[in-house]
Amino acid sequence: MDNDLTACLWVEEEKLHGTLTTLTNWPGSMSLVIVTSAQLGSTNYSTTLRRLPEVMGLLDTHASFGLSFHVLQVSSSSGGSANAYLNVARLLAPTDRVVLFPDGLPSHLSSKSYHSIVRSTSLHPLVLGNNSRRTYPFAPMSPVVLPKDYPSWCTERFSLLRSRSLDWDDCLWQLWLESGGEVKSATVDGWSGEEAGKPSASNNSTLSAKLRRRWTVKYRAEACAFAMKRAQILETASYADKKAFQWRKKFCHESLGPSPPNVA
């Protein structure tokens, strides 16, 4: 059924106008988070309100498909966590299945691509792309289909030096770790997304990027240490649990080195 999958995405308020044209490419349900730093009563706030009728017009056009938008006021649009905004869109989605678009909808989404995405089914997260890569790392900014109530939510810990591509790569890594490598991948007919290994464009300086990647390494080391400690506390006994523990241990070793540091 075409209406059982919601596209989740977010956009900064100042970029809303340019995003509206791509929203019409998705004929199904959508959950859109609009992020604004405009303060109540300010000139910028009035400007924000004047932009909303454009969204309302789109809402009227796509009402039968379940388009919803949510205005999120933040202290600064240059800070915040890209993953947090996606999590909000997912939380407020009206359907049991969602597809997370970390960089918005593609400028060209054919009917063939749309129906290919809708037909994609899996109890585990399903990474969408146009290549045959089945393991992490996936292509940059690859969308993910998953149940709305799937127990893993993208990490929101990064708020400085925000980078959509690095934030999303941390989410893909997290899903891969927490699922025990059970994340699936699917080729979408006619998909024109980024090729694997092609870096996403970023406005971050070289120094900022290095600092952000250092934080990523620290986060992944802590996540691995937590996963190991959790398995030991639960005293895993079943074959499946022991197999998952060994898989995570091996994956963390390959990602970080011989042994993740302990977490205080």
C-alpha cells in the first residue's frame, strides 16, 4: 500500500522555498521539520510566518497523502543536530514505516524509484542506494527505511560543527553496530543518489572537519565499550547472543583498533 510509508526530512527555514519544489516529487506521506531561529515577535519571525502559506498550499494539494509539517524553534540554526531533527520527523510520522532522507528528497525522483522504495520491506533497517554494497560503510547520505518504532534512534550528541554527512554516517554506523550487522541494503530502480565513496559536500573548514571526526572516533569508542559492557552485564547465554557479541567485538576491533577504551 502506497500510503503506509512516510518520508521524513528536515529543512532550515531560510531554505524552505527552494525545498518546496522537491517535495512534490514524493507522492506519499511526508513528515517535514522546519527549523527556525526566529524569535517570537521579531521581524524574522514575521518573515517565517509569511513563508508558511507556501507549505500550507502544498499541504492542501497533498492532503490525501498525509503531508504534515512541524516548526521547531531553536536558539541557532547553525547549531543543533541534524540527526535530532530527523528523529523528530520520524517521531511525528503518521505511519508505521518511515524512510529517513538525511539530505532531503532528491531533485529528481521517478515514479519507478518511488514504487521501488515503497515495495522495500525488512524487519531491520534497509539502506537504499544504486549500488551492490551490502555492508558498512554505505554510500554517503543513503536514505534508510525502517519501522517507526525500531529501537535504535540516531545519535543526537553532536551540536557543534554540524555536518549532515558526518552526522548521518554516525547514524549508519550506529545502526550497523546495534543491529549486529543485520542492516539490509536494497538497490532502488532508477535511483540517482551519490556513489559509494564519493564525499558529500561540506561547508566545514579543514580544522573543523578534523575536530568533528575526532569526536566521531570518541563517540564510536564509547558506543563499542557500552555494547561490550551491556553484553557482559546481561550474561548472554544463548548461541544467538554469543554470536552477536562476538560480531560486535570483531566489528569494533576493525573500526577502532585492538580494544575500545573503558567508559567512566
